[in-house]
Amino acid sequence: MTDRLLRTLRVRNDHQPGVLGRLATAIGAGGANLGDIRTVWVGVEHIVRDLDVLLADAAELEATLEELRRTEGVELLDVIDDVHELHIDGKLEVRPTHPVRTLHDLRRVYTPGVAEVVQTIAANPDESYTYTIRGKTVAVVSNGTRVLGLGNVGPVASLPVMEGKAALMHQFAGVSGFPIVLDERDPTALVETVKRLAPGFGAIHLEDIESPQCFEVEQRLVAELEMPVIHDDQHGTAVAALAAAQNASRRAGITLKASRVGVIGLGAAGTAIARMIQAATDPDVVGFDPTPDAQQRLREMGGELAPDLPALFDRVDLVIAVSGRAGLIEKDWIRPGQGILALTNPKPEIDPEEALAAGAAFAADGRSVNNLLGFPGILRGSLDTRARRITHEMYLAAASAIAEHATEDELVPNPLRRDVHRAVARAVALAAVESGVARRSVASDYMQVEENYRTLGGSNRDAWR
């Protein structure tokens, strides 16, 4: 799989009409995708701009730079690697919620005052959710064996991803995630290690663990721990995909419940998507994956196995592809009126524009369907209710909340919208109560959160506090 590079190109170009257009054309000719453009300095004769570009690899970067050097009226000043700069010192740090400035503070935060809180928790361990970080803290656990599309990079190299997940949890749901990376591939050892560290956390978030081991690890932890456990590669992706399928089907005049859905690629994400779709539709899911283990998982959930990809396209109304293989889908396979969700990143199984040109009723790729829409709110709702586990009904509630908040021109909403994450958390919390796994009801708390948000005028401040 190709890497993806994000770079900022600082250029100085003549302050004349048409030069910016030639600059953008040169970037496209080099194979790069142009992102944000920011003006740094404006003079009488020249303008300095920063242009964000997304590239497949180092060769594409060099080709783009060469095109710029040949462009009249444009001077390349710098190539800025602000991705690495942003990650210097990591993306997280631990800060006290109550600074210690006086001896009185010290006595309350630490000894002797803390002993009183210890005794309270010893007498009733559930008080730890109130008097410690446990009630808002998630262990983000990985062994680095399946990181993004990079494969087995190891636990240390997976840390930037786990930090990113934790940062997003806090920004969008007020949840404190802490990265836990384990140098272990054996499922039993992973399960036992997580069980031993679990008492200090309110939930477990599994991430980037290779298939098929990830299935065993998650299933055993759900069974053996009385706390929320989510494998985001499975359930977070499936929730976002189901939300997209619900909206796409409705807008194309297809009833999802009555539709036959095909899933290409039955790894962690594909298996979870197939299982969730299977529960949401009347016809059985049709799947394709060349791996015997994946085929067996599909059979066990009651799905149908297609002998090849053309046969799958012949039988289904909606195709969801999570194969990890760019360009896998041929346009000749697409039947008029089908829906295509090609979700492999960074390059999909087929470009949405190509799928639409081939007759698809709707098409989207992984840039549009982001699992960030799901996991912050799912974890928040689960933690707030102190759920014993995350049920299928809670995942379905999350998908419905996401789908309902999309605008008319979206399959799913922008994942940066805080109101979406609040809606997901609320839906998950209510579903936890209705499913019988909640240890507390928080309906009044969510009403207060909404009131706080309205009072703040919908600002970017943390409405959870």
C-alpha cells in the first residue's frame, strides 16, 4: 500500500492574474492533491502563499516540485514538513485539575486528606467513578500489528496513532484517553494484560490489532470485563458505514432494510460491517474475501459467499468495499442504480466520480465516511451510564444519530461537528438504559449539557464540563 505524505509548499509568485491558476495546474500535473491555501505576505509585485498538498509518496512530491520549478512566475521557497513538527513531544500531556499552590492544597490533594477518599472507595469501589479519573478515562490499547495501511509497525511506532485517538476523544467528547502499547501478539497474553490494567480505567478502546487475533481479543474482553470494550477498527467503522448506507439508500430511493448489501473485504472492519448490516436488512449480506478464515466468519453470521467480485455485483443493490486494495473495482461490474461505498484509504477501490460515471446511483469514499463520527460519542455515552458492555443496540443507536445529523448534500455529517458527537453520546446512553446494561441513568445530565452548549452559544468550548 502506498504511503501518503502531507506537505506545505511555500511559494512566491508574481502578483498578476493567472499566476495562481498556473500554480494550481502545476501541482495537479505533478500528481498531488491541493488542499488549503493561506496567504503569508502580500507585496506590490509578489505574493507569498502556503499551499497544503497531499501526495502518494516521495516520488510524487519530487514530480510536483519539478513542475513548480518550471512554472513561469513561481518561485518555490520551502517544503515544510509540518506533520512531523506537530508531533514533536507528542500530542498529549497529563495536567492536574487542581493545582497545588499552598500547603492547604497539598494536604487536600495528597496526604493526609487523600486517605479519607481512599477509605470511601475501599468501602464502595463504585465511588471511584466519582472521585478519580476512572469515570472519564479510556485505555487506548494496541500492539501495533495493523496500523493504518502500514501493517505491523510494532507498538512504539503505533504511539502517534493512539495519541491521535486520545486527542480526538478529549476534544469531541471530553473523554481522557491514555495510550497503552503492548509488545505482545499472543491473544491470551493480550487479554490477560488488559484485564490487569483495566481497574484504573472506565473503558477499553482496542485499536490496530491484526486480524484474526483482534476478534478473539475483543470477544474475550467483552465477556470477561464488566465495562465498555470497543474495537474501533470493527465497530467504529461499521457504525459510520451503516449511517452512510442508511442515508445513501434513502436518497437513491432504495430501502436499506429490503436491500441486498455486498461487502468486499472481510477483515476486522468488513466483518463488523457485514454483521451490522446483516442485522439491519432482511436479505442476507453477500460477501467476498479470498481468505478462508474470513469466509468462515461470514458463514457463521449467516451471510452468503460470492464466488468472485463480478458475481457479487450482479446480486447486490449496495456495495461496501473495505478491501485495502486501491483500484480493485472495475467500472464494468457496476450496474445502473447501485450504490458504491469504496472506503479503503488513502485510495479507494474505485473513485466516486468513476463509479457515478459507470451508472452508480450514489458513491462515496473513505474521506467522506470517517469513524471519528462514532467512537468519541459511543465511549462518552457508555462511560456516563457506566455500562457493563456496549450492546448491538447501542451501536445501532449511534449509527442512527449520525445519519440523522447529515445535511441534504452529505451522506454523513462533518466529523468536526460537536453537536453530532453529543447526539451520538445521548443516543448511546439512552440505548444503554433500554438494553439493561446501564448502571446509572443520565437523561438529566444530557439535558444539562445541551443547556450549557446553548448558553455558550454553540462555541468551541468544551460543553461537557
